[in-house]
Amino acid sequence: MLSEQEARDAVIIALDMSREEALDLCDKLSGKARWVKVGMTLFYAYGPSIVEEMYERGFKVFLDLKLHDIPFQIEGAAKSASLVGADLLSIHGLGGAQMIQGGRKGVEAAAQECGRERTKLVAISVLTSMDAKALQSIGVNDPVEDEVRRLAQLAVGAGADGIVCSPQEASAMRELLGPDAIIITPGVRPAGADVGDQKRIATPARAIEAGASKLVVGRPITKAEDPVAAFEQIVAELCA
């Protein structure tokens, strides 16, 4: 069970929509929610200004760009993303240790340059839209949890502050990575909600109980008839 403040801080609202829709939603949730996720949909369309607009409305930003390139490019990209103002930044664990080290160098350089707290790096393990069959189709024959474990150890050992995994792996990852690691879980759906394209899911309360630090919740809030009420319902579930 979380305190109300902890519950509000645990939910990251995924803004996979147009700029106008995102700003309207954030105006409604301002003072209630604390975190938003800006992913590729928004960032590629509107650039760094969309992050700045989130800050103007009092939100912290998880910039979910899933960086994946050669280490030199990732160092520069991570620095740029950090200077934009990302509090959290995602990077693909599959890129390997040197790439993640490059990302860490980039966010450290940005923090030194602008004199602010360093952007935290979280490594993508296995996308929540994938299951064992999907992994096998790309040549990974290990069980999903084994692949998540391997990528988590590699990423955190190379300088990531935590990982992104499904709620189903959260407990094992908390045990593996310890109490200070950031564990972000997409694939969170309140009971009875449409699961969409997600394969490995859990309710908000179950995800937190399993060891998640933060929950990414999109459509159950953003597509709700009353998004504020949907957000408050999740907060109440986490406090119960």
C-alpha cells in the first residue's frame, strides 16, 4: 500500500496522441498527476518544445525514445535528450554494454553542462507486446524472464539506473537489482480494461506489489470518458 503522494508519483501517463490532445489532457490533470511519458509519436512530430510544454504545466517527463545506435551516436543523443529536460530516458538493452555506457556519458555531460540533476537512464528489456513466440521469431529461444534478466544485468552493470519490463518480471527484477533500481512497467491495465496489443500485463496494484517503481498507463486513462476520474481510480487502488 502506498501513500497518496507515492501513488501519484508512481503513475506515468503515456501521451500517445496529438500535441493539442496532450496539452488539453495535461491541463486537466495538472496538480493531480506528477509524471507524463513523451514517446516517439509526440517527440518526432513536435520536437523538444513538447517536453518544455510539459514542464510548464508542472510535470516530470519520461522521454521514451528507446535509443538504439552505435555508442558514439547514443552518447550525443542522450546528452541532447537530457539537455531538453528529460527526467527519465529510455535506451535499448539490446544495444550492449558499450552503447549503454555511451548513454551514461551523455547524460552525465549534460548534467555537468547545465548544473542540474542527472537524467536517469532506464534500459528496455523485452517489449510488453512480445511473448515467447515473438522472441523465437527473432532468434531468441530463451524464456522471456531469462532474456529480461540477462539484459537487466548487462544494462545496470553498464551504468543504467534501472530497466523497463512487464509487470510479470518485476518481482524477479527487484530481487535481482535491489531496492534502489528504477523498475518501470508498461502493460498496466486496471481490472476489466481492454488489453489492446499488450501481452504481458497486470493491474496497477499487482505491478506495485511485484516491485515496480513506476507504472506506465496510457489508454485506460487517455481514452477514458473522464480521464481525471480514471487516474484518480488508479491512485485509490494503489492506496487501498
